[in-house]
Amino acid sequence: MDGIYIGLISIGVTLLFVMGVPIFLIIGLWVVGVSLVIDFTLANIGVTLYEGLNFFGLLALPLFILTGDLINNAGIAKRLSDFAYSILGWLRGGMAMAALAACGLFAAISGSNSATTATIGSIMHPEMTKTNYDENFAAATVAAGGTVGIIIPPSIIFIVYGFLMNLSISDLFIGGMIPGILMVVSMQLACWYMSRKFGWGEIISFQLTRILKAAFGAWLGFFAIGLVIWGIYTGKFSPTEAAGVTAGFCLVVGLVMYPIAKRLGLKSDGSADGASMTDMIFVPGFHIKELPGIILRSGQITGMLVPLIAISVVMQQILSLLGAKDFVTEMLANLGGYYPILFACMFIVLIAGTVLESLPNTIILAPILAPIAASIGVDPIHFAVIFLVGDAIGFITPPYGLNLYVASGITGIPYFRILKFTVPYLLALMVCWFVIALVPELSTMFLGSIGK
């Protein structure tokens, strides 16, 4: 009888999800309803909500989100985009490929998919439409580029995964480096093919002086990336401390640069009149009066993610009591063999990613699938990368596709018009995903060699 009631509750919350009710409320209603059905004390919900967040490592999450907002407002993100374009602009589709590269560079500081899409999209989409790109393709490009936001370290979702599965966050970051770069390269190849096929974009000449000048102008962004990599991989500070140090660095840079840039006459896009090498040292920065608004925006994003983490931990506990882990384990065990089980796990992650955001998807499925993968000999770090790359692909797959909604919001282009142009990127990412799954060394080759 309990199974019938749980089924009815699940159908009810699914209907609410289709109607647009926030996922946090959906999971919360399901947890409360099922707890009542199985006579599980509701007091446990409050305790688990608190204990689920009582973890030092999770402090990195709001700090990396804040870092993303700070580097965007300071003008550092624009300089990184200019650098990427100076290298790739001589190719057909160079600006769109540069947008994907800029997403990778931004991800190496912010660790967020939505922040990557929103920041790089707001900078590069107008530039792409000005240079003969289809506006829908341009929007799809920044949406797809945002998928690496949770793979290239530092990554917010790697922090959550490490917390859930008791894995070293530094090892997870190391494991995500090469796969993240491969994702960017695979999408750039798809972008080059599409741009060449339809004649999109304008080509600029290859000039070493332009590249050197753009690199010089992006020095603060490179320093921030280097600070994170050096600190974490040499063991000087933990990922959480790295988040605090990077956020503090970007805060100081933004505030110190503002009066200097104002005196020099720097424009809002980060360039200066005459664009001399001296001018390129500085970025626009931001006035201290803007700081409360920046912190508020970061707080709003954190306020959406953290309650979702807490309630998903409770959901994970309820699913364990219902025997979900045992059911999935038995079902997959019947498949027999390393690759059938691994590919079945990947299929489950992909399907879940089409309807769930990466956070609840990770919190609910990782504790179920990771032990199954370990039982057939998959390295825990390797499986974490496989799992989260599949999660990332979900950002541009319907009906959820969070990055598509973000891209739609910043460009004003309807969701379904963007969706059509994500197909080449989806195919490229799927191929890349299977390569990552079939070649464990891509995720594990540097484990134990960095920071030793």
C-alpha cells in the first residue's frame, strides 16, 4: 500500500514540476510526503538539513560564485575574451571558437556553468552578431561553452561530489583538467565545421603583436587562474581556502583599479584611448558602491543552490531507506560485464540530466551509481569525471537545459530557437564523453604527480 501512495506522491510532484514549480519545493514536498507515508520522523528533516550543510568544503561554493561576479564586473573576463579572439580570429568561425575558449578560461576561475554562460554570453554574443554570425548559433555557442564551467577546475559541482563521496577535492580538480580541455576542443571543431559550412564570421589576420598585446592585457586573469592552480595543486591551501584567496584577490583588484582606470579614461569594455601597452595593464574595476549589488547577485545564486543541496541530502537518505540503491545495483548487475554496466550508468546520468539540474542529479545518483562503478573496477576519480561530464551535457539538453535558459535570458532569443543549433555541440560532447569514459588515463594521469 505504501508503494501506491509513494507513486501517487511522485506523480503529483512531477505534475507540479511540469507546471514550473521550483525544483527545491518539488523535492521538499516529495520528502515530506514520503516521510509521512513510511512513518519516518519529520524531525529528521530539520536535523539532516543542518548537518548536510555543516561541511567546511562547501564554503568554497559561494566564494567561487562571488569570484565569477567580481572578475566580470572588474573587466577581467572581457580581457580574457579578447586574448582568445586574438589567437583564433584568423580561422573561419574564430570569434565563436574564441567564445568557447573564453568559457574555458572563465571556468578556470569561477567554477560555475551558469555564471560562465551569462558572463561570456553577455560579452561575446553581441560581438558575434556584429561579425556575421547567426544570432541563434551564437547563443547556442555560449550555452554550450558554459558546460565546461563545472568540469575545468575549480568546480563547484566537484566540491559537492567530493563532499558526498568522501573523495579528495584536489584529486577531483586534477582529474577534470584534461577532460575539460578536450570538451572545449571538441566543441571548437564542431564550431569550425558549422561556421565553414555556412560562411559565418569574419576573419582577421594573424598578428603576433596583437596576441602579445592581448595576453599582456589579460595578465590579471592569468594571475587569478595561476593563483588557484598553484595554491591547490602545491598543497599551499585547500580548495576552500583557494576560493577565499581568489575572491579576495579579485575584490582588491576591482576596487584598486577603478580610480586608476577612471583617471586614465578607460572605457567600460576594458580598452583605453590609444590602447597603449601602459593602458593595457589596467582594467576598469568597479566602484565600492557597486559592491553590495555584486555581493547580492552572488548571494541570490548561492541562496538558490544551497537549500537545494540540503534538501537533496534528505532525499538521498529517504531513497536509501526505500532500497533504491539495492534496486539499481541488482538491475545493473544483471547486465554483466564492465562496459555494459558503465554505459548503463552513463545512460542513467544522461537521462536524469535532461530533467534535473546537475546538483540534485549529483546528490541523488552519485551515491547510488559510484559504488556500482567501483564494484566493476572503475577508478573513483575517473567515474566522478565521467558522471559530471554527463551531468554537464544535461545543461544543453531539453527539456531542462539550464544553460539554454540562461542564454535565452541574456540574448532575448526564444529557448527553442537556440535549441536547434545546439545539436552539433551535443554530438561533439557525446563523442568526447565516450572517449573520456574509454580512456581512464585522461582523468587519472596526473593523480599523485601534482603537489608532490
